Amino acid sequence: MKQAKILIVEDDQGIQDMLQYALGGESYQLFSAMTVKAAWDIIENDLPELVLLDWMLPDSSGIDLLHRIRKYHSKLPVIMLTAKAEEDDRVLGLDMGADDYITKPFSVKELKSRIQAVLRRSMPEKQAVQIGELLLDPSSQRVKVGDHVLELPPTEFRLLHYFMTHEDRVFSRAQLLDQVWGQQVYVEERTVDVHIRRLRKNLAPYQLDNMLQTVHGSGYRFSRL
């Protein structure tokens, strides 16, 4: 069974060690970061399935990181795990997009239950999809062309997944932004063009870039020829 990847963002070494010990026996692959910068590097390179996020961090606030996650990885689940227990803090965290909010000190048993609940709610369709030689497996976060593994950044992965699960349909840039980036993300529609170009560049060595078609005046379509 694939281990769910969980990123623990916490600058208290004692709490880090306790969480590593408490969750290490579960079906999780654990990553740790003590700063916002280190956490963002892990999110960009490894894209975990869930983030446990402290509010007070040495280089910035957990709320700032949460805002950035919601902007660029809108569907990544986040559980705030913080000593800030005031109602206004809880409301702010949830309003900013946290999927759950747990205050310190906390019960490890309850934390495990909350993690499992959030993961169950957030897991997208995990069935592998294949078009010709192109295989995308959401469970392993891998794309293959025959026996060759195609390394894609998280955004291109999600974009390709959406196209492959909606073959032959035409989507406008606005529709792709809503479905792939999320409705609460405020970026230019031309951002889609940039990622389309990058995805085509990744597919080009396998002569698959022509499957990603521009429909002039409408948007883009993914189709086998």
C-alpha cells in the first residue's frame, strides 16, 4: 500500500520528534521542515498529501504559508497544529483555507483520527489512466511513456491528469484555472499558456506533444490522433 506523504512544519524540535515517533508507525511517509522556506521547497519538489502546519515559525508565519499553498496548490490539505487557541485565531485559520485546526496540547489519538478524516475527504480519483503509451498514476504520482518515467512538476502533473481524464473535451483558460489551480486562485489566464508550453516540452521527446491541441478562439483539448 502506498504511504501517504505528510509534511510536518514545526520549529519546536521536541514536537517534531514526538510527531515523527507518533506517526512513524502509521502508513505515512514523513517529511519535516522548521521554516516556511524549507517547507515550500518540500511542497514544490515532493508535493505531500497533507501538511501539518504550525502558526509561529522563525522566518514567516504559518498563515503566510497557508495563503501561498492555497494560491499555488489549492487542493493540498492543511491541518493547523498550533498553540494559538483563541476563537479569532481558529476562525482566521479556517477562513484562510485550513482543512482542520488543532490546538496544543493535543491528543495524539485525536490527531491521527483527524489526519485520517482529512485524507479521506481530500483524496482525488486515484485510478490510473492510460492513453496509448502514456500512463498517469495518481497513486504513485508518476507518468510513464512505455518504460520511460516522465518527470513532471506538480502543476504540469495535475494539468495532464485533468486533460487525460477529460479526453477530447475543449477547455477555456478560465475553466482550466478553476479545475486545476482552484477557484480561489487569482492568477492571470496566460499562466495556463506557460504551463501548456512546459507540458508540451516534456511530452515532445516522445512525440506526444501534438496530443495537446490548441483550439483557436476556445482553449485547449487533449486528444489522441
